[in-house]
Amino acid sequence: MIRSMTGVGRAETVLSQRKAKMVVEIRSANHKFLELNMKLPILLLGYEGEVRELIGEKVSRGSLQLSVNIQGISEEKNSRANNSIYPRGLTLDYELLANLLDISQELKEDYKLCGELDVNTLFAFPGVIIPAKTLEQDKNQEIWKQTRKIILHALVSLNKMKTEEGTHLYQDFIRRVKTISQSLKKIEKRSKVIRRDLQIKVTSNLEQGAQLEFLNASRATTEELVRLSSHTRAFLRAIKGKSVRSVGRKLEFILSEMLRETETILAKGRDTSISRDGITIKEEVDALREQVRNVE
């Protein structure tokens, strides 16, 4: 089973007991690894780790853009401030503030330094002034629980679209692998004819036997054909398997090995028929490598 890396997923819900709605949108594009860029509302700042873990459980690679928007739906502008779920006002991080004051006192005592911390200096320190929390921690957690559910719905929508596109890729892969298999059979058949003809020449012309044996060895492509056939079967098993995680990387490796064996066959074949079929295989492998870059 294969899944494309490109797609869009979207889901929305009304937040419980709030006159607001949440809209989640996820866009996915090609990328060698999993890369996530997210845009979260203030209330969900601090949950970035949970979001990354959630995405990583459902997506193995790709460049994802995640946007979570919380929109007020109250029609009365005057009551907007009362219905808003965003923090209003600022407060101090008292723990950080106390730590700064303790450090200042230690410096003065240990190193006999003079001077006092003023308000402006304290306010300039990053993190001392923070947004006020207007919701209790349990309510923030409740919003995260709802956010998690809606992100999962958006991921289902995204993966459904990626799977549909993956179906088209799968059909194209099957067609190209079939062409490769047909060309392989032609090369195998032609190689048998060449070896048979060489054996006849070796038997009838003993003086040139050593040269013909060398020529026979240089044209022997049996090992490469066996390995290429094996790689082709491995490719089919990978795209037909149930797992969708890191299939693209596995396919990329298999195709690299297929290309190597094909180039060796072309170098050793020295036969018009073999070269023609070998080029066909190389063209199909190159096309597959291009398509596989879009497989998750």
C-alpha cells in the first residue's frame, strides 16, 4: 500500500461551552523527511510537543503546514471581549522574577558588587512579563483535548486524499514494472541464444577458444538478471504491503539497486537487442524514481 505525500486535510468544530469555533487545516508537500511547521493560537502555546507527537503517529514523511485557528462567532461586537477565549492583559512570571533577584543578591554578596536592579532592567529580561491566563489550567487542557480530536479528523481527511492519489501512483507503478519484467524476459532469452552460439564457436575453433571464452564471460549477464528480477519482486512486495510508513524510502533504495544492475547489463551486453531492452528498463526505472519521490 502506498500513499502520496501531497494533500490537504481540513476539519472544524464548535468549542464546548464557548461561542467560538476551531478550524484546523493541514497541507502536505514532498520532503525527504518529516518536517512540520505549525501555527497555533495563544491558548495552545506549550502544546507544540504534543502536536508533533500526534502528527508523527499518522505521517512518516513530508513537509506539513498545520494551522489551528480559533474564531469567535458572537454577532454582538460589544460582547466580543466577554466571549473571547484569548488572554487579555499581562502578568509577571513571579518564579523567574524571584530567581533574578536571588542571583542579584548572590552576586553582590560573593563578589562585593554594588548596584540595584531597577524595574526597567527587570522588565527587559525575556519572559518576565507574560500574557495573563484568563482560563484555568483544566480549561486549557479541555481545549487541547478538543484540539487533539479535530487535528485527528483533519489528519484522516489528509490521509484519505493522499491514499486516493497513492492509488493512481500504484497503478502507474504496476504498469511500469510489467514493462520491466517483459524486457527482462527478452534479455534472458537473448542471453541464452548468445551463450549457445558462443559455445558452438568455442567447440569448432579451438585456436580462438580462449578469446571466445573471455568474450562469453564479458557478455554473461546471468547474475545481474537474477538480482534485477529479485529487486523487481521486492518492489512489488513493497507497494502491495499493508504498511505505509517509510515505503517511499524503501522504494528509493530498491530502485537505486535496479538502476545499478541495469547499467551493468548495458555495459556487458554488447548486443543490439539486449541494449534496446536494457534502455527500456533504464527509462522505466528512471520514471519510477521520479514518481517515488512523491511516495510517503
